[in-house]
Amino acid sequence: MQDFIFYLKLGWEHIISLDALDHQLFILALIAVYSYNDFKKILILVTAFTIGHSITLALSSLNVLRVPGNWVEFLIPLTIVITSLDNILMKNNQKTLMRMNYYLAMIFGLIHGMGFANTARMMLAKEQSIFVPLLGFNIGLELGQIALVVAILILLFILLKIFRVNRKDWILFVSSGVFALALKMTLERLPF
């Protein structure tokens, strides 16, 4: 049980810590087109990301899949650039964008899962089974994402209902800000 709790905390911190800006920006860009009324859709979306993340984390931890770290560190912010740019370019066709986001979340989750793989490989090397550590980590990851989503939705509710911010302006503002930050990260991490 102690191992499970340890990995649960590790998954939580993987999303909530100050070092997790890339994950936080991705979640923000991913849910920017939704509103607080879409909470169930958002949970499914975030879970799709966790599933993709879990698959490559498990494959990487088992040494089935290996991608050079410099490429993974480049691809992670690139997924954020693509997601936020998608929000900006498709802002008038939100229903299509929302459907695409489920696929983007899972596919990009596959890339993000490789980002923690080297650390996970070292930590899991001494474990008899990876099931409990991966389960704990992924539940912690999901709980951290849900906490982040709730915080974003509370902020969105305050902005839309109290300050009367236009929803399209919110999407454009958030997506543009995330795009700029992620583009900077991407260019700094060019692997060649």
C-alpha cells in the first residue's frame, strides 16, 4: 500500500508541481473550448489523455518503446502548439474541434507519456511488478488533472458570469497565450 501511495503522490505532483508547466498548458489548451457545463465531456477528454499517457509510460517502462529524450522533450511542447493553434484556427467551428480533441488528447497523451519514461524506468527497475506503481501513478495523474480542470473551470465561471468576458475572447486569449509559451518551449528544445 505504501508503494501505491508513493506513486499516487508522484502522479499528482507530475501534474500539479511548478515543474509541470508543459502538462498544465496542454490541459489548459485542451479544455479552453469547453465551458463549465461540459464537465462530463472534459472528464472523458482528460481520461483519454491519461489513457494515451499510460500506454506509452508502460511500454517505455518495460523497454518495449524507446524514443530519444531530446525528441520527446521537443514533441511535448509541439503538441501544445498544435492544440492551441487548432483552437485559434477552428474557433468558429467548435463542435468539430471538440470531437477532434478526444483523438488529439489520446494521441498527444502517447507523446507526453514518454516524457516521464526515463525517470519511471529507473524507479521501476527495483520493483517486482509495474502494475501497482503504474496504477498509482496514473490515478495520481488523473486526480491532478481533475484538480487542474476544476480550477480552470472555476476561473472560467468567474470570468464569464461575474466579469462578463466573452467566451470567444476567452478561447482566443487563452489559446494565444498558451501558443506563445509553447512555441517558445518548442524552439528552445529543437533536437537538431
